[in-house]
Amino acid sequence: MKMAKMKQNRRSELHLALPLPKRILAALALSGLTQLALAATSRDIEEEVNKEWQEIALTLPAAPVAENLLAFYDSGSQAFFIDAKSLSVNSDGSVRYTLVSNSSGGAKNISYEGIRCQTGEKKLYAFGRSDGSWSNSRRDQWERISDAGANKQHNTLFYDYFCEGKSTAGKAEQIITRIKHKQVLKSF
């Protein structure tokens, strides 16, 4: 306790020993170094984010089978499912999966999609046909995930099952287990 107090007193004495103009110059110098360090750190982070991201090649999965479907969201007018056999966590940081939606009126839609946790985006790769084949999507771009509207299936996947912050929340098996047991990720 006495030692800490002595160190504090010495700092105060040194501080007061410098004339006011030199104290101001010293403070400005430290401030400038701090700003320089912050600018360098900010620039490093920006460069890391802007590095060219390379998406892995697309391989379409087999058509979904009813016994592999995992329910994860119901909007009231549509129920949404993930085909467990199609879910993959990829080396490019994306999570790809087959999404099946059944409307209360009996319509069924199948799509193969991806989500990027790092950017909060989704991509539609292909639509499933009734014969089990795929039709490539014409929209070949990543789009922001929205929580607006009635159907919040992508938002639910992103926040509740796939992503923690900007990282993928585990391997495919862990994500499948969470969906099976309705164990949503903790929100902060």
C-alpha cells in the first residue's frame, strides 16, 4: 500500500517539475502517438476486412428427403425446415443448406442457399424441382439478411443457429444438434 502511494507521489512530483509549456508539449506528443497507433490499427482492421474473399465452388446436394427435415421456424403462414444432410460449414466461412418451406395452403418450395456470418448476408444458389433436380438461381449475389416482413427464416438461422458475432457457431453437426433440440444461441 505504502509503495503504491510512493509511486503515485513521485509521478505527481515529476509532472509538476516540468514547466507548463513542456507539460503541454508532452501531452500533445503522447496524444499524437496514440492517434498514430489508433490509425495504424484501424488501417490494419480495414485491410483485413477488405481482403479478397474467395467463395468455394458450388456443388448442389441431393434432393431433400422428408425424414432429414428439421423444423426451425414457423411464420404462421409458412413452416420452414433445413435438410440436415445438406448442411455444410465451408472453408470460405459460409454455411450452405437446403431450405424447405411449406405454406398453410399446401405449396412447397425448395431452395439451396448460403449464409455468411462475417457479413450478415445470404445467397440463393438454386431452386429444387419436383423431380429432384435443381434450377440455378439467376440472382448470383449476396444480399443483406433482413428481419423485416413476415418470413424471418434467414434471420432466425443467422442469429439463433448459425452465427455467433461474425463467426460460424461450430461445425455442421453442432448446428444440426442445436436445430434438432431447439437450442438457440444466446443473444447478447
